[in-house]
Amino acid sequence: MIAIKNLHKSFKKNHVLKGIDVEIRGQGILALLGPNGSGKTTMLKCFLGMVIPDSGEILFQGNNIIGQYVYRQSVGYLPQIAKFPENLTGRELIELMKSIKSGETREDALIDLFDLSSELDKKMSNLSGGNRQKVNITLALMHDSPLIILDEPSAGLDPLSIKKFKDFLRLEKERGKTIIVTTHIMSLAEDLADDILFLLDGQVYFQGSLSRLLELQMEESLENAIAQILDSKKKSPSHERYIEV
Ligand SMILES: Nc1ncnc2c1ncn2[C@@H]1O[C@H](COP(=O)(O)OP(=O)(O)OP(=O)(O)O)[C@@H](O)[C@H]1O
Ligand SMILES: [Mg+2]
């Protein structure tokens, strides 16, 4: 479905993506992990055309998407930091989104899921952080897109909302969706992900199944496996890369 080949991006002297190679073949949930600043959001923004890469190729369903835009109709995207007009209400934003993007929508299911209806007539600026995030998630998922990209979706959500959201994503996966989710909550990745893509210093350190990563690091939890990678990197900055396809 997605192939990224030798992707490079620098912001001035900051070489952020240093030859990313990634292949995402089909449906399922991919957890995109990596420390702060490792390039996760930048890689996702390159895929979405919001950041222009310096070199490399990005293919979606076999077509090169650099400079294209129609493919974005197939993507539901939750940005890490959503910037919507603060003076609009959630309901107005939902209507705005519906007028911008064509296709069937299912906002009612998401409003029910998050018990959000009483919050939708408040201006975005007046919402609590978690309720804002629920509106953002609703905006990202209300179109039934085959590809869903979620950059830190759990930020600010209470435990019950996280549980309901995980159940929703599992159902989406069963319906054949491809879901890419970044998170720093290792339990979320463990609960949801079929595969892990771990970025380190702008390169792919690992791509493969969770069980393979645990086996390689000889750990039983993802948290320990990741901590061990980061710890060994501190001691010896050059690192081997493990890519299992
Ligand atoms: N628009 C920009 N202009 C300049 N530098 C940028 C810009 N966007 C990102 N960067 C830099 O690129 C690097 C990678 O940032 P990115 O947001 O991709 O990291 P991340 O892996 O998503 O981190 P986090 O876990 O904190 O979300 C950082 O050094 C950041 O400062
Ligand atoms: Mg990020």
C-alpha cells in the first residue's frame, strides 16, 4: 500500500530523515515508534504532502505521490498538533469538514463513542484538552477512509476513552483498514499493533512484528525492549539496524 524509498529531509542544517526505507503492505495496525525528534511526524507529513522531502520516493498504491493530492481523499489524518479555528464549535468544524471532503460520514458513531454531544456546541477554545482531542479524532475518522494515520491519538484522553478508542480501532482493522499510529504509550502499541516501525535518528532501526523485536532485544515487554535500545545507543552511538519484512 505504501512504499517509502531512501527518503531524506533536512530543515536547514538539521538532517532529520536520513534515508528512510519503509514498506507497508496491507491492512492492520502499524505502531510508529521512536524518541522525541526521531522524525516520525516529519515522515508522516512527507507522506501527506505537508512537508516536501529533499529526495526519495513515496508510493501509495503503486503511484508516486510527491506533488499529487487526489490520494489524500483516501486518508484520514489526525495531526499531533491540530490547528483548527478556535472560535468555531465542534459541530461547526464537523460541518466544515463535511463540506471540504466528499463521501459518506459517520460522525454520529464517534460522537456516541466518546459521549461527546454535550461538548459540540462549545467553542473549541473552551474545551478541555481531552475533549478537544476527541473532536480532533472525530474530524480525522468521520470519513470512512481506507488508510488512517494517527499522530499521538491518545494524548489527553482518559482511560475509559482510550479503551473505547482502542476497541474502535480494532473494529476498523477488522473492516480492512490500514492504520498507522504513533505513540509514546508502549502499552497502547502492545495492545494494538500488528507491526512495529521504530525510528531512531531519522533512520529505520526496526520494522517487523512485536514478537520479533522482543526476541531480538531478549525482553518480555516493549517498554523494556525500547529502553534497552535507547540505553545501548547512548553508550555506543552507532547502532545496528534490524529490518524484518
Ligand atoms: N517545520 C519544521 N522546521 C524546522 N525543524 C523542524 C520542523 N518540523 C520538524 N522539525 C525538526 O525535525 C526533527 C524531527 O521532528 P519530528 O516532529 O518529526 O519528531 P517526532 O519523532 O515526531 O518527535 P515527537 O515524538 O516529539 O513527536 C526535530 O529536530 C524538529 O525540531
Ligand atoms: Mg511527532
